Amino acid sequence: MSFRYALKNYIVEPQLYPDEVLFFDSHAVIIKDAFPKSQFHFLILPRDLELTQTNPVFLSAEQKNKFQCYVDWALTRVFEDFTKKYTLVGERMLPFENKHQFKDKQFFIDSFTQVGIHSIPSLRNLHIHVMTKDFYSDRMKNKKHYNSFNTTFFVSWSGLPLEESPDATYLENEIIKKTDLKCCYCKKNFKNRFSELKLHLDHEFKARFVDQRRLNT
């Protein structure tokens, strides 16, 4: 099967993938992204055989309303999983000012998560990204990976539907390739120096968060 259809099996037979599937019912499947670009990165997959072939940028308001409950479920799971695994440390806390904000679900969701789609999806089946905005992951390996989630190439859930079809050439060449790499925490500009950005992001993450298992050893 082509890589473009890598999500199809989860839609058709989600019960066969208990390690990857977090939730499913007759309308949607929520899975862990196989190549996560942040610590917690999930995908919502509509199961309707017609909707799954739809260009995600043209999701209607009615369709969005139908899947809002799944977005809310995934955001809650992201919040619970992240705050269960990590705690704040004192050197740098932004976007949180204190541990109360870190444990406040709505503040966490508003400040440290994003939901949306890629304007030019790499996979054929419609999928909605729900993720933390730490971008601390071994799977983030190049400029395209980073800019596809940190530029207008990534269309927020609230920004759908788009009024017109996106220009694929412009998005790939001008947005992904030519937009400078900027730290999602401090906005420092690394231009095209991805390896430096990656090291910087790792430092920014570790300056804010610590795995709670380390505190108990």
C-alpha cells in the first residue's frame, strides 16, 4: 500500500491496533501520530468513507461541529498525559507563570496546544492534528517538519474552512522552504540552521519541564 494511504487501516479496523489507537467509535478514530513532532501528538481520523477523501481545508462548519467532541477529547488527553509525565522547573516557565497555570486544563490547552490540518496534507485520508507546542521530538528531523507546524502551512481548526484552495507551489516554496526557522518559545531566528534550532529547542524544553520519573529516582 502507498504511504499516502498509511492511515486507512486505522479507519477500517481500529481494533487491530491497540498500541496506537487511543479511542474509536463509529464516527472517528483517535491515534498516536506514528512520527510525532512533539511530546504528545495525536491524529483524529473521520471514518466516513466519503469524508475521509475530502480536502480538509474545506471542512464545513457542520462537519467541524460534528467532530468538535473528538477534538475536545484529544485535547483533554494531551493535557492529562503531558501533565502526568512532566512537571515545571524554575529556570524558564513561559507560557506558564506558575504550576497552577500548568495544571489548569483550559489555560494549558489555550497556551500550549494546537489543533489543525496541513493545507497540503502528505497523507490521503483526512486527519486532524492535536498536539502540544513543545516540538521536542526525535522525529522532527528537518526544516520542513518544523515549518509545516509553525507557519501558515498549518491551518488552525478555528480557521477552517478556507475560502479558496491553497496554492501548493507557493506553500511549499515560499512558506516551507523560504520562511526562516524561529524558536516557538523565544522567537529567536535561526534562518536555515535547523541543527542549531533543534539543539536550542531541546534546551528550551529541558529548561521548562522535567520528567517526574526522574524526580522519584
